[in-house]
Amino acid sequence: MLSKEKKDNQAIESARILASLGNKLFANKLSNQLLVNHASYIREASTKTLEHFNAFLMGQPLLGFWLSSTLKGLVYILRDICHLGGGGSSKIIGNTRLTDVLVVSHLTNEDQLGQVKDPYFADLVGSYSEKNSSISILSLNSSRIPINVKKLGARQLIENGRFGLMEGSVAWVRNAGQSLQLIWQSMCCTDPVYKRYLAFLACTQMDHRTIAATRIVDRIVILAAKLQVKVLVLTFEGYSWERAAIKRVRDLNPDIVVLGYQHAVISGGPRAINKKFYKGMDPDHLFAAGSAMTEVLIREGDYSPSDFTMIGSSKARNAVESKERNSNVLLAVPEGALSETVLLADCVCEIARKKPDITCILRLHPALDWSKVRPKLNDWDSALANLHLSNTLLDEDIDCTNWLLYRGSSVAIIALQAGKRPIFLDVDGSAETGDIIPSKISWRRLCKTAVDIIEVIEADQADGWPADCTDRKLAQDFAREYYKPLDHKSFEQVISNYLK
């Protein structure tokens, strides 16, 4: 296994090892329960994803890891049961009428309730319903907030995001049974690396991520059967629950059509979304958010151009470039992971302290709450006049900034469209596997420390901001291909063709 130092320097190799082991696993017949395991195939080669495999890569004893994973899974279930008053049952809220098309999206914060536009599918569902057959949208409750039925739209369904006592118990038992099977397979295996991999999967089969994926798959499968769905549309980003849900709905209804919406950002290295696993686990067709990502998947994955239909994304912006380029604002945009938020927040605070002439803004991901983030920050200094937490719309933040500090957030692409300078915080040498902007885009800067970032800012200030820079224009062209404007007609036509 890899030491800590080697792991930092060999992220690509680590990801390739994990992808190879996943290929070996998927070459065999897999149970539906094992498909739910979030570590069954590496989602992507980013540092954030590789952290889920640390126990395997670092050679840690797995008995303690199994116990820790099992405890986290139990806590996840018990927390849900407690929210339901010690028992009760989870349920889908909304109009559960029969529908031809079911779209699966995600609720990440309470503000999304009742909105006309979904954060992933925008107004595609509403527009489709005005002209065609019945359609509903299920929002998976990732925020764990109580649901106000009055805020739900006419076609919106939502889960309350809670395991009931019986449902949670059954999910735990099913995963425990699969975990024991993996332990037995490991004991019988003679390949030492694959033997350890199977034992590692026995651990991750019990953790909170796999338990959550189990809940999601059960929700989708039960609802698709209840509503007699003919076409199922899923977000498609490489998560284990996606393949598991596709396989299980097909087991129940071989005639169902499954369409994936590939909208997530793509970084370097192996990734699950590249793969066609066959055996009923792949979507029938993919909606694409932009041509740049599609070209990568065709070049590096198992896909051909006929597998995709371009429908664009709500993230495509008709960004108006600011004429004023001396605003001296740095905007930090972490992903929805607490560790990444702490990393960027501490960095931007250091910059604010050392550069009083720069306004530094931290914009939280919608899935995170400041009350939970603030206690984790060691260096945040609210007394600094030039350090702020954003409370405005994303477009307003981007419009006022010149520099965008990021790790894996898709906001970096939106900022590029507006001609802003993206700066990737490469504290761990993960740019090759974690940066969504490729190295050919020289307008983007890589920085390892706050001092490096300050040097970039001061260089731009000295140059008077290179407004007509060729590198900037090339970067904007790339960003405009990454997310195309929404194409309602293409979305509707694909679904209509499958319903004929």
C-alpha cells in the first residue's frame, strides 16, 4: 500500500489501481446490494474521492475500520429514526399520481422548495408538461429539512429524507449480510491485493455513504413502480446509487427507459462515469450539458457520439463582462464538503489579513450551514473589514469579483464565462486529478499558498488587469463550450421518441 507522502504524489496511480480493482469486481455477477457500495468503483480521481479509500491505500488495519464504518452507518439510521420520534415511517410527499416520466433531482436547501426552476433541471419539467404527456420530478432530500407541503409545486415529489424504524433496520440487515459475504470472499481469495480490496468493501458496505445510497435507491425503485413510470431521468455523475437504481428498476420493469443527465464537472484521471458496465446498469441514453465534457467522455470513456444528446445546462450564463476591472475582489467558492470549505476559508482569511486593499468573500455551498462551518475555522477573523461571508446571488458575486479561488466547484466555469481569473488552490498537488479546468487553459493560475495567490493578484494589479488578453478569450471560449444554453426542444424530443 501507499505511504502518506507517496499517496499525495501518486493520486493518478492510486486511482488507476482502484479503477482496475473495480473492473475486476464488475467482471463478475454482482448483487444489487453490492452495487450500492460507494467504493465498488472509484467515482473520480480527485483528492476528495480518494479520501474515501484512505484505509485501503494507506495500509490501515481493516478490523477497526469495519467497526468505525458500522458505527457511522448505525448512527445515520438512528439519527433518522429519532427525527421521526423513535419510529414512524418515511414517505414521499406530493401528488403520487401515475406518470409517464419521472425526473430525479436533489434538494440541497430549503430555498429550493416551491421554486419554479429546479437547480439541476431548471424549467425543463414544467416546459415539458405544458406540451406533452405526464411528468413528475422527485427531489431527493439531501438537506434533511422538514418539508412544507404547501411549498411543493404541482408536479413535485419529495422524500422526507428519513429512515423509519422498519426501513432503517431492513437496510442495515441487508448491508450487513452483503458485508459478511465480502468477508467470506476475501478469506477465500488468493490474490493479496484483491483480497484486501474485498475486505475493504466489506467495511464500506456498512458506512453512512452506502446506507444513504441504499435509501436513495429504495426510494426511486418503489416510486417508479408505484407511478408506473415509462421513462426515468436521473442525474448521472458516477455515484454508486445511479447504477444500482438503474439495475433495480430494470429488474422490475425491463421495458423502462432510463436517461442520464451528465451535468457534473469533470477532472482528470479515471472516473466511473467513463465506464459502461453493461448487465443492465447503464442508461439507455445520456443528456449532455456541454460539448467540452462530452468530448472528454467520448475520448477517454466507452461512449460514442450517438450516446449523447446536447440539452445544455442552467449553469450556462450570458455573462456580461464588467467594464470596471479595479474592483479588487477575491471570491472563494468551496464545494459542499466541510474539509474543502475550511481549506478555502482559512486561505482567504490569510489573504484578507495580508492584503487590506483586497476584499475577500467566502461563498458557502448551499448544502452547508455557516453555524456548522464557523466552529471549524481556526483563522476566521470577523473583525477584518475586508473579509465577508456572501449573502448575495451568485451572479452578483461573480460580477463584482476579479479573482475566483476554487478547488472543484463548477462556479469556476461560470466565472470563466465572465472573463474572471480562476485560481486553483493546489495545496496537495492534486491539480492533475482535481482541477476541472485543464492545464491548456493558461488563463487559470495554480497556487499552493496564500502568498502565491497574492503574487497573482499583485501581478494583475500591476498590469492594469489584462482585459484584452488572448489567454482570457481562449478560456472564455472553453467555458462557453463546457455549459451550453438549455435546449428544451431536444430534451422533449428524446423523451417523446422513447414514449412512442
